[in-house]
Amino acid sequence: MRSTLIRNARLVPVRAGDVAPDAPVDVTVEHGAVTAVGESLARPANADEVDAAGRWLIPGLWDQHTHLAQWTLTSQRLDLAGARSPEDAIRAVAEWIATYPGLPVIGWGHRSGGWEREVTVSELDAVSGETPVVLISGDGHHAWLNTTALMHLALPVRDSVVRETEWFAVYPRMATLVGNDGTSPEAYRRMLDVAAGQGIVGMVDFEFGASMDGWLERWNEGCDRLRITWATYADTLDDVIAAGLRTGDTLPGCDDRATMGPLKIISDGSLNTRTAWCCEPYGDAHRLEYPAGQPNLSGAELRELLARAHAAGLEVATHAIGDAAVAQALDAYAATGAGGSVEHAQMCRREDVRRMAELGIRASVQPGHLLDDRDLTDRIWGERSARSFAFRWMLDDGVELALGSDAPVSPLDPWLAMAAAVHRSADDRDPWHGEQAITVAEALAASVDGQPMVRPGSRGDLVLLDRDPLLRDLDQSDTAALGTALRSMASAYTMVAGRTVHDQTA
């Protein structure tokens, strides 16, 4: 492995207590780690040299919650993010079929939670005929299929959407409709290159129906640009335990950039699908079979899974969006002694935020969701929206915060996530519950996988930026300006484990 000397870089304080030098410094990276930081360092023999030219140097960024196969496929799917009604979606399907006759239609991104009525299979059948159609909701928790697609995927024919556990189970069979071209090694490499250009050095992959072998195959086909943490679900947990893998271990056949992650459990549903489990009914509960949503697992089932994972040395990442689901997840962590995270934690009671801190459970959150969910949350959760995406509570109460995207539910863009956490608005409106906003410095600290300011011993996962990421030249009270500046950030240079994976410094 070649060494690298980065010259003339400005260090950025990341954690409380970090004190950056006033002037640019040199940074030596050897054997995948930072070995020296100082002025006018000697260049190691045979080392590459990068002139930072006064750019700002930070630890590499992480996206702590992704679905990477789905993200690579998104560019090949019918984009329904702009559909404001069932009629909009049906019209888009008809146009797609006319343009690409004979090809299955896979759509992504519609938000039916804001539509005025429920959809039916029969109205999709009317415009699609024998062409299979699968329209996946923007939250990934349900899909609207036509009859041809239902039959092809061996699902019972019905006139309604396929939700939650039933949908998650059938998703891996989508390859029988569309093949695997969209998740080829070449497609993954393109995706990883895009991420590297944003300053991302690592991602946690929560893909449904995936296996360790899939990453081993991709790794050996050149998809080893970034760090990957692979999570298991309950259906592959036995295989992980049998292999003796613990969280943090290197995946078999890979190097230490590809590691075993947590057991992922989806304990409730989503806001858009009205299946997130809440302590009180939804505002439109009269439309719902389950007025307050429902859990996907009983408390006993959840505890059993946590206990098995914990005994095998695995952390647990528990998807919990509604406040009732968050409370049950924390009960299970407390009862079993398991560690890990609550994924999403979209609506929490203050007492449960404090319990999260006491138990040492991370809040793995996706600020981009608040931009999409703002209006729907106000409409169906009402005053409870004041405790949605409660990042300020979490930090004030001592919860470790880890930012991600849930890509492709939200764009795989760490700067967008930071901007959303800081400004909490995607348009000209005032920040949504601005009292829950966090600072730019706090957002950056929640995006670097717990790493401090670059120093000897730091991972060789580094990013050079053309602008100070703390935006200290701007008024810190003008969150709109801060958000705009954050969204315009990109990496000039990205290094992973001492290897250059993106370079725009020339």
C-alpha cells in the first residue's frame, strides 16, 4: 500500500475539545492510517503527494442507513416522486408502457399518504394489460402492483396494495421480473464513485434479501472503493451466527474495509403507509384498519431476536418510527442488555429519548425525511409533530446521533442530511419546529462515524473540501443561509484506508 503526504491542509475541529492549528499543516498517511500531522513534514520514500492548497481536511463522511441495491436501481425506474394523485401515477405508467412496450414497469417514489383516496389494482390493470407493473412507495413499505405482477411474484390476487412484511418478503423475487443488470458490479461501482465524490467513505447497507456472498462477489469485482458495513436480517441470522461473525468482524473473503454490522429488525411500519405504531390514533384513523398503526413483532418476539443477536456478539438496529414502537424497542434493549441503535426514531416521547441515553442506544436518523414528511406529519400526527425528528432533545439528553439517508427513500447525500438537520426546511417556509434544529458543528460530528479531528492514529479516511464545513464565515443564526451552503458542498479529494478514491484537486 502506497503512502501519501497531504500538504497545506486546514484541520477542522469535529468534537468538543478539538483545537485546530491556526495555519495549514501537512498530514502523512501510511498503512491506511494517519501517522503524522505537522508543519513541513518530510515526504516518506515512494509516497504520493497531494497539495491541499489550503483546503479544509475532515474525517470521511458516513451514511449510516442505506439500501444500496435499491439505490443503484433507482435511475432505471419510473420516477413517481412528483405524483400528486393516483391519476398522476396511472398516467405516468401508461406513458412509460407506450414508450417502452414489452418491458416491465418498476416505479419508485410515490407518496400515497398524501393522496385523497386509496388505490386499486383494477385501475392499474386497465392501463397496463399483460405488462407487469410494480410501483414501490417512496418509503419502501408498500407497493402497488397490477394483477400480472401479483401473479408473477406468486402473491395472492387482491385489489389493494402489498404492505410491510408481505412486501419485504417478496422484494427479492423482483429479479425474476427485471433481472440483475441494475445491480451488476459495474452499477455498484458507479454508485460508489458518486458517493466518494460527496466525501462518503463508508455506508451501512440494510438491503432487503441480501447475503454476505453478494458483497464478497462484488468486492472481488472492483466494488471495494469504500467501507461497507453489511447488516443481516432475521432470515439470514442463523447463517451469520453459524459463521461466528460478530459486529465489526471482517466479512469472509474481503479485507477490513468490509465488515459485519448489526441485526436489522423492522419493528413497525412507516408514516406514509400509516403503519408506524403510535401511542395515539392517526388524525385520519377513520380510514385505517389499525387506527394507531401496529407493531410487526410482539414484545416477546422482539426480545427473543435481540437476545439471540446479543448472545452472538451482534449489535441490533431496530427500525422504530412511531412513539409506541420506540418505547417497545427500548424495553427490549433494557430487558436483554443488547446494544445498538434505534433506526429512524421519527416520533419520540421525551422520557424515551432520556431512556435511550441511559441505555447507551444510538439514534440513527435520516434528516432528509423531515423535508418529505413535514406536511403529512402535521396533518395526521397533529401536535405530535413537535416531537418528530427531535434531534435537539437527543443531543441535549446525551444520545449519540448518527446521520444517514435511508437511500433511496431520501437522496444519498450527507450534505443534504446535514442541511436538513440544521435548517429543517426545503422551501421558503420557516424551519419546521426549529427548536429541534442542531448546529452545523453538531451535524458534522454526527456524520463522521465518531471520528475526532484528524490526528496521528486517525483512520486514513479523509476528505478535502473547498470550503470550511463549519461555515464559520456565515451568521450561525441564519439557518437558511447555512442550509444553502451545506447543500452546495462536495469533496475535492476523498481517501479511504489510505487509498485515493476521488480526486478533483488538480
